[in-house]
Amino acid sequence: ERMARVAGVDRVLNEAVEEAIVRALRSPAVIRAIERTVETHAEAAERDSEEIAEVVKRVLQSDAAGQVWEEFLESEQMQMLVERIARAPELRAAIASQSAGLITDMGVRLTAVSERFDDALERVVRPHDHESETNQAGLATRAIAGAIDLGLLFAAYSLISGVLASFVAAVFGRTLSATAVIVLSVLGYIVGGAVFAAFWSLAGQTPGMRFLAIRLEQHGSTEITFRCASRRVFAVILSLLPLGLGYLAILRDPQRRAWADRMTGTEVVYDVAARSARRAGGRRADPQRRARMES
């Protein structure tokens, strides 16, 4: 009984103490004291953070920090890090994807512009209506594709001839003679024609034609023999000789056929599959481009 009474007294005392503590904490004086303590600590913490920020700023602007940063950039570890990032397949894939997307987008826009020029030029020469629409490429589109191809060939010819001239000057101590220049020019024309024939027979299109999504067909077939492609090279030259009249004939022909097309039974048509893929790729790329710009 004595133990029970002691336990009961302890319980009563504990409850009384808890109640007193709760009442004390609820009193306005204690609440104000706690608020003052919190505000004091907050101000001290804010002052400390500002002081720390100022110290860090002074350290970063010091000469010692600049020297450490320069040594870090010139260190082998930094070089290894840069090389590892450059060799990362993810980075290469991203760069390749962006480059391909840019080239595709340029091709789509240039194709749309060339088509409008085709229609505008033909309206000057002959009536143009919806019934005369054809899947064959017009003069402007062919001219742009040809300019791209000739530009690539000229760049390759200039590079090779420059290297050859430097080699001759370094080895023999003299420049190329006039005869050598003429021979190289003739070889350049022959190689250029062979390159066109090879592209037409193997792929049905040159790089310029591929960029504008047009291709060569023979009697409705995409299979072009090397013999036909070679004949077309000579036919193209004949079409260009009389001041380009062989290609100006495209403007008067509803089927947009040049002399070279008639001579070889070929036609330059729009590559519908490639154009559809490009337009689909452009539609997918536009939301992504807008999202990147917004972010």
C-alpha cells in the first residue's frame, strides 16, 4: 500500500509539472522570449552568411586563386578530362544529329524556294495551271543542284592541284608548266564527268540532287546503267554548249525535259520518299527547337 501511495504521488506530481510547463510555454512572456531568441539567431546567421560570401568573393578574386585556376587548366588531369569528354560517343552522336538536322532543314527550305522559282520562270514563258503540274524538277531546282555539284568538284580540284603544285615545287624546284596545267585541266574535266556518271549509275543522284531531294530515272525506273549515265554526261555538255539553250527548253516543255533528257530517255524527278521523310523530320524537330528556345 505504501508503494502504491508513493507511485500515485509521483504520477500526480508529474502531471502537475507537465501542466505547469505547458502553461508556462503558452504564456505571452515566454513566447516573446522565444521569438527574440529566434530573431537574434536568424540575424546572426544572416550576418555570418554575408560575411562568408564576402570572404569567398575576395578569395576567388585574389591572385592566388587565379594562379591555382591557371595551373588546374594546364594540368594533365584537365587535359585528360577534356579528351574523355571529346571521345564520348554521346557527344559525337549529339553533334552528328544536330549537323544532320541542320543540313536537312536547309535542304527543305532551299527546295521550297527553288520550286517557287521553277513555277515563276515557267509562268513567264508559257501558261501555267494545275493541270500542267508534273513531278519533274524545274530549271531553278536543277541549276541549284548543279551549282552545288560543280562547287564540290571545283573545291576538290583546287585542293588536289594545289597539293600537286606544291609537291612539284618542293621536289623539282619549279612550278607547273603551261602544258602540265592544260593536261591537268583536261584530266579534271574527264574525272568530273566520270564522277557524275558514277553517282547517277550507283545512286541515281549527285550530292546536289540529293540535297534538293531530286533523282534521275530512266523510263520510270530508278535503275540507271553506267552506259546511260555516260551518255547523259555528253548530252549535258551538248545541252550547255549553245548558251544553255538545251536547258532553257525546260521552260517551254510541260514535262520539263531538257535536251539531255530527250537524248538519253531520262528524266529528273522529285524524290517523293525523301521529301516526305524530310517534312516529317522537320515537323518533329520544330517542337523540340521551340522547347529548347523556351528553356
